[in-house]
Amino acid sequence: MNAAAGGDGHEDGDGDGGVSGGDRGGGGGGQEGLIPDRLLRKCCERALATMQDSSPQNLSNLLWALAKLGYRHDALLGAAAAQAARQMADSRVGAAHGAGGAAEGVRGAGGGGCGGADDRSQGPSHWSSQSVSNSTWAFATLGAQPGGEYLEQVCRHLARRSLLSRFSWQHIANTVWALATLQHHDAEAMEAVEQEVAARLAKANTTEAEGGPDGAVSHRRELPSTSGLRSQHIANLLWGYGTLEHPAPVLFFAVRPIMERRVAEFSEQELSNSVWAAARLALYDRQLMDVIGDHISAARLPYLLPQHVANLAWAYSRLTHAHRALFDGLVARAVSYTSTPGALTWQHLTNVCSSAGVFGWRYPALVDVTERRLAACYRCYCGGGGGGGGDVQPLYAQQACNLAWGLSLVGSCSPRTWGQLMELLGVAVEAQGGVEELPPEALTQIYQAYLNVRLDNPTVTLAAGVPGLLHRGAQVWRTNNARGIQVSAFQKQVSHTLLRLGLRNQMERLTDDGHFSIDMAVEVEVEVDGDADEGEERPAGDGRWQQQPQLLERPQRQLGVMASEHLGEVHDWITPAQKQNPYDCTSRDDTITTPEFHGASMVTPHLSLLGAAPDKSPSPPTAKTGGADAVEAATATAITAAAPIPATDSDAATTANTTARARLLGASAPSRRRCRSRLFRVAVEADGPGHYTANTRQPLGMGLYRRRCLEERGWVVVTVAYWRWYEVSPAKRDLLLTELLREAGVGELLTAAVAAEYRRRVD
């Protein structure tokens, strides 16, 4: 999702660029049509003929004027870019020998669209900061590529400290905006700008704090302080870095206090662009997001355009910052735009739906308007007319995948809606070249949506869509799971604690169908009473009566790392949002070496926590070693695992009517006959920050469905939240994990499992 913000090249200018997903933005100054095209063409031809005699000031003024008039003369623009590149290269040679342009660099505002007397004082080939800024802004506004040589010279100006220091706030912001609009990324120049902005703000804040009001006034004469930095400049800077995806944490945290204090000065577009850029760069500050969300909710909702709504929703969901009041307003605003034909595009609607789905928030009004628009689009596809007042827009493949994914996360994708989406998705897929042209992200989303919708509608046969779509999605999904063996330090700690409790476990164990990788899988065969006939009812462990479940068979396909074994080269995982939580990850080159299970030395001290105690010590087990080759072989096996696509009535009929917890509780139910063995399965999930909202620690929609999917596959899920784990000392984590196991309702079964493990080792 893209956004754009433009700045006016004129010193007094205040122009806004367009904000549009995927659009260039930064349109002209609204002066189109003031001069007849014939006259403009003649002027451009004359300027082209005398290009070699043009000074930097005249050249930059010419380009600026053309951009304001919205007139594009490609021959003139090409010649101007070449002339400017030559002059800029020459102007840097003598820049260090004088202070020319310094006064212009701190003027702040005023002076019109020309470079001023500074150009003349430095000779015919000197390019001032204003000339560089205006010319680059003009090329970007006209959508004309000036060529690599010109852009390289601009970046060399920015990268040289002696030249960059002469740029005013507006010059810096406009130049960065223009480079981003032209999609020219120069890491050295961007880093120089980031450091320059941070240094100016730090110096201004220090001088004002030490000198008081008088010091602040004196300081502003020497260097542009925060009073010269406008909200548009901040928004353009952030948008530029976000568009180029250049990391800018120093810049972000330097302007953050200004944004908090002066949030009311930002326009709706500037707020939207700033938050969008922060989310794109994974730069998060809880207080700032709250301040912006509160301000928009209280005063700006009636003025938000559809693109602002979509950008804000996307950004808050990308940063997983839950602000319910803001989302309530954004959804209401989006719904209100559906009554205006053409106002709310599919991209806008998809962004809002998928963003709400991230948090698991269901908005009936949003679902209703989405279903109605989807139905109109489907009728149009079937040849029956849209029935929507002519507002029937095409639905693209990526949008259909996003929409299905978002609706499925809140249980709002009915079989009918799913069928319509699959039909429209098939049309879009064929139009763009077939299933093979869909990116992995889209395939992953549509297959995850399929799993979620099937979970909500187990007795319904879902539409499969275009041939090969779901099979391709399943392949990508399983491949990602099988190849994504990434073990965090947090996960290792929980695994070791399970071992101390006497519970052997497998890290990153794939489910039988290869759909999910379990953080720590505990699988123990325990002896349970019972020889009852299938279907006979008997009391469960919690006192409730339920149907006796069928015997769970030990899976044949396994992938993972036994916590009591050694696995070499198991790489860790880390995401930008989790880099502030070093406890949650370890180095990617870290090699896992976990302790061996040593019988009573590990079990005895902890059986009392579960209500059991051994009477003698078992012999130590023999160590086993598993290597990366075994994991790789198991990965290949897991990838080829078949899954029912689409779901059929017979598949639905075989789905167990009881939950995973009920099945396992039934395994330990008192029997009136004799003992037999059952497989006991628990999925212990070490959930780091990426599984929760960043500010309220609530589980995200994807995590809630993952839990349900594991339970549907016969696993009891025990969640170990990262904040609960690190709130207690290491000495108390055994007790915490035992408490979490009991909260999940599996304490009694774990007691039996530990006792069975103990007896097995004694025997």
C-alpha cells in the first residue's frame, strides 16, 4: 500500500501532493491552462535552443514554472537534466572555498521561486540548495525521469555535509520527497540527511534548553530550529524514507516529540502519510500512536478521505497497535463512503477489512457493505448487471486474496461469500496469466483463508476456485512451514523447563498434515482404563459426560527437534517488531544443544508440582543425536503430505464432535474394565510479541485461528505468553509453566504422563 505527499518547490509554496495507493502523487501547482499550449511550446523551444547559456537560477526557475503549469516538454526536460548535471558537478568543486548560499540556506521562507543573488555571487555554474530542490521537485511533479547522472549529482550534494548544511527544512524535505517519487535510492545521501536532521534538532533543543527564550531566538538566527520545521516537512521526510524503504530510526525518534506536541498542526494527509511511513519501516512508538489515534478519533474523522482511512487502518494493523476508538471511526467513515459511487475503491475496502481482521474485530456494517459490493461485482461478472448504481469496480487477484483473508479472521466469510470470491479470483488470476503468476504472499493468504473458512463451516463443501489454486496454495503453505524451522531463545527456555518437569518435547514439530509447526510438542503414550465399546459414554476427567473418543494413533510423519537431543544449525528467527525484545530471539548462527533427560534427577523434584512422586530412581537414558540431514529428509516428507482440497461432506463427517481437550480428558477417564495405551498430545506454544497487540497484549486474529486449528487436529494447546514468562524469575518458571498447564485443563493428564515416563524408565 503506497501513499504520497508532495511539497511545493517554491519557497513560499504550500502545495500538497496526491495521496493514492500506488500513485506517484505530488501533482502540479494547479496552474494548468493559464497559458495557451502553443505559447508554452514556443517558449520551450526557445529555451531549448539557448540551454547552454542558462544559469542554474534560470534553469531551476524554468523547471519549477513548467511543473506549476503542469506542462511537459520531454526534449527540454532531457536537455535541462543534462545541463544541470554538468553544472552541479562543477559547482561542487569550489563549494568548499566560500560561504555562498549560507544565508539562503537558513532563510526559511520567502524569496519566490528563484535562487536569489547567491547564484550570481558564486559564478555562472553554482547550484544553490534552493535550485537543487526546486529542479528535482519539478522533475518528480511532472513524472519525468531526469536520468541517473542528474540524480547522482543531487545525491552527491546531499551527501556532502558542507552543502547539505545550507539546505533549509523545506529544501531537504522536498528533495527527499522528489527522490522517493522518482524511485531513486542512494543510501549514502539518505543516511546523511537523517543525521543532518537529527543533529539540527538535537542542537536546537539543547540551545533552547540552556539559553532560555533569548538563547532560542539567537539560535534560530544561526540554524533552523524546530519552529522552522513544518508538519508538511516532517510528513514528506517520513514518506520519502518509507517509500524507499530506507531504515530511519534516528530520524523517526528525532521528530517524534515534535509530532506529539504539534499533532494538531498536521493535516489529515500528513498524519496518514507519517503513520504509513512509520509502519512501512517498522518504527513503533506506543505513546505517539496513542496520541495520533486519540486526536483523529476526537477531531479528524469527518475530514478523512478514503485513502486516509485505508492508510491509517493498514498502518495501525501493521504495527499491531490496537486503538478500538480509532478503528470504530475508520470503519464508520469507510461505510459512509459506500453511498458515494466511486469514492471507496476495492483497495480501500480491502485494506480496512484485512486490518480489522488482524485484530479479530468484526464489524457487521463493514461485512454487510462488503458482501453487497461483492455480490454486485459477481452479478456483473455473471452478466446480470451490477445493480449497484453503476459503481461496479473490478476486483484484482491480490485484493481478492486480502479480502478473503481478512473476512476469514473474523468468521465473516460465509460459504456463499467464499464462492463468489473464488469465482472473481479465478477471473482475475486468468487475466494476469494463471496461478503461477500469483505471488507467494497471495497464495499463502488464500490458503489460510480456506483453512479458516473450512474450520467455521465443517459440514459444507467449499468452492475450490480455478483449478490448481488451492493445491498451489497448500504447497506454498506447507513448504513455508517445513523450511521455516526457527527456534527462539524464549522457545528453548520453555523447552528446557518442560524437560525439568519430566516432559520430553519436540521443538518445531509439524502436524500430520504439514499445515502447522508446533513450538513444543509433547506426545506421551499413557495407560488408561477402559475397554468399552466405541461410542459408549463414560465420565470425563472434569466430571462431564462425553462420547468416548477413538484411539489416537501415533503420527508417522514427524519433523522437529527433540529437546533431549542435539540438532546442529537450527536457525533462529527475528522480525523488525521484535528487535526490541532481545530475550525473544537468539543469533541465527546459534546451535541448539539441549540437556539430556536424567531420570529421577530431573523428574523427582517436580512431580510434586503435578501431584505425583516416584518411589525409586530410574536408570539414565542413552543419548541420541539428530542432525540437520534428518530434519531435511523429514521436511521433504512433510511437503508431500496430502490434504483434502476442497473439503467434502465425507471429510466433514469424520471431524470429531468434541474438542481436543475433551478427547484427551476422555483418555484418562475412569474405566470399568481394563487398561490400554493412548497417545497424549499437548502443543506448548511460546508466543512472543508478534502474536499479540503491541500495546494491549491481546492475541491477534491469526493466533486465535491457529489455536482452533491445532485443537481441531487433536492437540491441547497451552500458551506461554512472553510477558508472563519474563515477569517471573527463572527460579519460578517451573511453577508458572505448571500453572499454565493446569489452566489449560491438562494437569491430571500431565501427572499421568510424567508418571508413565517415570515408570518406563524404571522398567
